[in-house]
Amino acid sequence: MSAKATGVLNKRLSGDGYEKLLKINNPELFEFIEKYVELCNPDKVFVCADTPADINYIRETALKNGEENKLAMKGHTIHFDNYYDQGRDKKNTGILVPKGVNLGEAIETRDRDAGLKDINEVLKGIMRGKELYILFFCLGPTNSEFSLPAVQLTDSAYVAHSESLLYRPGYAEFVRQGAKARFFKFVHSQGELDERKTCKNLDKRRIFIDLEDNLVFSTNTQYGGNTIGLKKLAMRLAINKGSKEGWLTEHMLVMGVHGPKKRVTYFLGAFPSLCGKTSTAMLEGETIVGDDIAYLRKKDGEVRAVNVEKGMFGIIMGVNSKDDPSQWKALNNPGEVIFSNVLVTPEKGLHWIGKDGEVPPKGHNHSGEWWTGKKDAEGKEIKCSHPNARFTLSLDTLDNLDPKLNDPKGVAVGGIVYGGRDSDTYVPVEESFDWQHGIITRGASLESETTAATLGKEGVRTFNPMSNLDFLSVPVGKYIQSNLDFAKGLKKAPLIFSVNYFLKDKDGNFLNEKTDKRVWYKWMELRSHNEVSAIKTPTGLVPKYDDLKRLFKEVLKKDYSREAYDKQFTLRVPENLAKIDRINKIYENKAQIPDTPEVLFRVLEEQKVRLNQAKEKFGDYITPDKFLS
């Protein structure tokens, strides 16, 4: 450790902050903190050692400086982002790569030298007049082979408060690992704020990921997806690290599905936005380990997974008492919850799009003072809350939390599920033939249709392999190969399934009820233990009617007709063939996706042959019973 670093930190850190750092004894950490304290030049520096007093200081400071405000319900606070700072900023988000490195056109990159020069200019003196918070977290459970230490520097008490709810405390982990710690680094500044305490200089918004130094920069933004570095930004660092070390970072929920005789089987699930990911993680009768990001490692011949986080940064639109009882209970009872960009009524109550009850006629939201019919500068009507409005809470406030959330060994994975918004192709639930077939035809071929409500044009298919495209830091082809290779050495690979909650008939009517997914997961749980058989089709294994009929009665207390089964599980040959053609064209574009594994094309071609053979024998639309003969 350089004398310069210790001298600067001893001088600049507030209170007993310097003594807190000395207990960690990590020269790399000291050099990192010294560099950005000097560059950003805050007036004060606070070191959080995860004591109740330290956590409370951050919570109270967020209220004192106006980044959060109290609501009527005890423990609830509200935060507003700038009206034009309401989502992930893809345009100004990029991975910094050295000259000569090519991740493919599908991944947004920037020249590393130019990016570092730019961000250092933006950061210079940006914290003058502010307080810098230094926080330590652990991605994954502490004292575990999954543990990844992380240090966050931020001048936002709101960001610091949010992360204290979302991530496991890491100060003790840094002390434990000492000089051996290899950690992720995050530097955030919200920059200059306006009178509403929201970011002013959005033109200087930057979100850069430097893979070489395991460092994320985020400036002139407050929205959590851009600023809570340990979330999707840290995924880029972890995907890169895992690809070198033989483990996976996936955009997946982790849930416990409860089977016969009190058995719990753990499933992972990858779903693009607005495809049912959170509703699945919170499925009635099951238990949640996590709703967003998972680390996967191989241990003693099996796959084990952990939730990277300990909290939930969830979309609040549509949350209501009928469809989301556990979330509703947590959001409508006393407890520590941060709401963002929803409507605050004059009585300091809340309303959001899709909440129970009538929309209040006026209040205060992300646009300032709000009233019914208010329009923005572009003439667009402003809803009571933003469609991407959020809530932040610790998972231990949920009544359906699985007891293995913090198990340092993780949970043994019985199945992996991929699902997207698909109106016309996939059946509601289907098992792949094997790991390779599942990774390629389910994960690597994942698409999702846009909705008119969110993007203005309905039915446009967006390619999103493993629901992870936006967060990849290695070429897509290499990422797929890493997933394929992950099964090597396993005694029993988890089964891979696809689900489709959005299948429609020819008249545009949904063929699934919202609650049907409860049955699909019970069937998958039984399949993972080989306790029910299945029908082999050209695209995978589908349930038998009698098994679903029994499960619908047991789980949902309702009848399930043969007519409904045939409509849902008819193999749609033309649509499946069209999908294969679409996916082939994407992977054949070597500029967009370099290094696509040849096995991908072979597996898709084999599926195409099977589909054409079935078409010749049975026609374009084939009910499952045809494959029993």
C-alpha cells in the first residue's frame, strides 16, 4: 500500500472511516478508493461497516437530503427519478474493450482508452459539495464459494439505501478475505441535481463497464437499473469472470416447487421483460429464492445455484391483491420499502397502474404535480405512475420466502425453464430431449413478442438468447458454448423446459388462464423425478392428458377438458419451421454473432427434419395423440 494512498485516506475520511478501512488490509482496495476520492473530490467521505448505526445513517441521510421522503405507512419512502431517467440507458451503456477485441455487433462496446478518458473527465470534481458513501457488499451468500465481494462508491444516499436492502452486507467478508480478496468495483455519481432532487445533466449520463479492471462507472443518473451497480451492471463482470472459470451467471429466477411428501425441487427460470418472470417466482403455493439473477456452479456432479441478491427491485405496475398476494401484503403493511415513480396522494398514500381501487384525481409523481389527463412536453398523456415504476424491499419481508435463500452451498437444481411471449408457436409446457437440445432450441432460440401497451407495435419478435442478451460481456457464440459445456462432468444434468403463457387460438384468444402455470410447474417437478411419463414429439416431450387432468383438479380444483388439451398442445408445424428459419438467419450473421458453435446449426437442422417428416405424415397441425401410435 502506497504512503500516498494512506495519507490521502487518513485525511479525507470522516469520523472513524480510516480505522474501518484499515481492518480490511487490502492494498488494491486502498488504491482504488484513493484514486476516486481524489478524482471526484467530495466534501465528506463516509465508510459503512454494516453496523445498525451505519445503515441507519444512510437511511436517515436519504430523507434529510430529499432523495427520499416519508409516506403514511411506517417504514415506506418515495423516491423520484428525472422524468427522462426512467429506464436502462442502452445508448450510453457500453463495455469498454481494448483495440482489436470484437464481441460482435449484438453487444454494445466502446474503445477502452477513449471511454476511460471520457468518464474520467465527467467524474472530475463531480462530488464537490457532496458526501461520498463507501459501501461493501457480497454478491451471493457470504462465506461461500459463490461469494463475490463488491465495493460501491456513490454520492447518492438513495442508491446506498437501496443496495443495503438488495444485497448481503460485505464488510465482514472483505475483512475475512483481507489482501486475498478479488472484488468488483463500482463508482456512481448522480451529478448535479435540480430542485426536485433529480439529475439535471442527462446529456452526461454514462454507464461504462471496464472488464479489465472489474470496474463499473455510472454518472448523471439515478434510475436503479443504471445506478444500482451490483445488479445488471455487475452481471457483465460476473459473466466475463465465470466464462474464464467455468461457472455461469444467468438472468434467472430461483424457486422451490413443492412436490409430493413435502419434497421441494428447485427450478431456475429465464424470461424477458413482461413475460411472467416475477409472477412465476412468486407462484402461489411455491417458495421464492430469487426473482432476477443466479450464479450456477457444479458441485459433486450436480448443478447448484444461488440468488445473487437478497432483495427485490421489482416492477410495481399491475401488482394487485388478487394476482400478487405476497407482494401486495409486503407493499401494504409497515416495513422498509422504497417506492419509485408512483403517485403519492395528498394524504401520502400511494397509487400505481393496476393497483386495486380507483385512480386518485391528483397527487405528485415522477412528472411533479399530477392530475388526470396531464400531458408531457411531447403531448403524451402521463399516467398516474410510470410503467417502469419500482419497489425495493428485502426478501425477508415476503411470506413465501424459501428458507435456503442464504445457504452457502446454494440449492440443487432440478430443472431450468425458458419462457417468452409467444402467441403462435410453442405449446404451454414442453421438455427438451436433453441438455444440448434444450440449450439450443429453448435458451439460444429464445424470442419474445412486443406488446402494444409498451412499445406501440404488437407482435414484433425480439431475439434474446437465455433472456441475457443485454447483459452479455462475451460474444454470444462463446456464451452459448459455455452453457453447452456446463453439462460436462454432471452425474445428472437438470432437465430443460420451455413454457409459454401467451399462446393464442386463430381468433386471438389466449389458450391459457393466468393460474395454469401452477399446473405446468407441478408437472415439471414430477418429470424431474421421473414420476410421470410424456409424449415424444418432433420438438420435445409434452404432458399426457390424463396427468394434466389430475393435476388441474388437485392444484386448481377445476376440470380440464380434452378439447382444451388438444388446443394447447397441438404441434404447429409451419410456425415451428418459421422459427427455425428466423433463428438460423440470426446466427448465420457472423458480424452480429461471431463464433456460433456448429452444433447449433446441426441441432436446429435435425429438428427441422423431424418437423417435415411429421408434416408429411400428419399435416400442418398435429394433436399429441398422433404421436402415441
